[in-house]
Amino acid sequence: MTKRPEELALLAESGRLLASVFEMLDRMSLIGMSTLQIDEMVERFIVDDLDARPASKGQYGYGFVLNSSVNQVVCHGVPSAEEVLRDGDIVNLDITLEKNGYIADSSKTYLIGEVEPAAKRLVRTTYEAMWIGIRAVRPGARLGDIGFAIERHAKRHGYSVVREYCGHGIGREMHEEPQILHFGKPGTGLVLREGMAFTIEPMLNRGRRGVRTEKDGWTVVTRDGSLSAQFEHTVAVTASGVSVLTLRPDERGMIEKMRLVA
């Protein structure tokens, strides 16, 4: 589960490239675009501009570059030409990228047009929860510390944490050990060691935490129809703490900011 320094360097390069994909999306107005159009645009950018491979396409038989999870979709939403982003929607775009044999994974929930305040609060709290979880990463900490920090923040704001899906180790394979739960008890679970690399990707629901999978076998939605949001970063345990490998330039200083929120 630990990576050598040269492996982490390659993983960090994949993470840097993936961060640039989200920078590209951040510059665009997604309103009026179909989720399939976004998928095709991201594929062109990864392949043509970054000379990299979209790691999700073809994995487990999945036919697309990204997951597009709109409103009550928790995760694994499938891009569609018929699904057009409209004013007031929220959409999580979950994207992976492989370069030189190493995979990075990240996601962001976007606010489309004028979004109601309650949806904005859910998205903001989910983003904070991810960063509070990241802040718990350091050598000697335990996996339960991460999950506890995330769940505590979610519950303080009245949200539930999805338990069926979790973060994961990552490197040459998309899904490696360990599993990173977004709930737990402090002081329990695997001890973190320098060189570990994994994702932290909490999914918070505005209503109850129950989910179900739709008939397509991919799309996971909230059972009660409530909104859901998610954020994700790929991180590595360092000698002094944590390095966020998919960090975007606008996120510098987030770990320190979360010290004031937790």
C-alpha cells in the first residue's frame, strides 16, 4: 500500500494534469450543455491537449470518460445527450486520468446558474467535509480519524453520509487498498504510513443516507429523492502530513482554512 518516491512523483504528475482538466471546466459555462457534450469535451482535452488517457473509459465495461451526477444522483451518473444542465442544477463531475502508468482521480460538484441557497449549503459543506478529512491525514493517524472528522462535520450541518461508497488506494490501478470510509471512530482502523496514496471522496445527502441503483446498473440515486453532493481528491501521506496530488491553484491554503471550520 505504500509507494516509492519515484512512484509518487509519477502519480503527482497525473494529479497535476487532472487538476488542469478541472481548471478548463472552471472557465466554462456549463449551463445548456448536455452531460454527453461535457464528456466528449473532457476526452478531447485529456487525449489531445494532455497526451494522457481517460482511465475510466472501458474500465468495468464503462463507456465514458467521466461520471456526471446531477441533483439527486449520488454517484456513477452516465453522460447522456438528453440530459441538459439547466439553471439551478448541481452536478458532480468525477474524472480520472492515467499518465505513465499511474492514475489520479478527482471530482467536483458544480453549481449551474442560480442555485437555491439550500443546495449551495449542501455543496459547500461537502467540500468542507472533504478538506477536514484531508486535514486528518498524517503518519501515525488512523483511517477511522478521517471518517470520524468527515461524518462529524456533516452531522453538525444536518446532512447524512453515504456509506455504500468510499475512497480507495490508487496508483497503477484505479482501486487499490486501503478503503477509505467517510464515517468511523477516531483511533480505529489501519495506521497511516508515509508513502500511502488514496482518494478521499465524501458523498453527503440533504436527506437520509439511503441510496439505490437504477436499472442501467450504474446510476446511484438517493432513495428519498433528496439532493446529493460529492468532492474528491487524490492524496499522499508525507513525512510531515499530507500532499494533495490533484490540488488546483485556487485551492492553495485550504488545509489551513479548514482549521478554522472544523
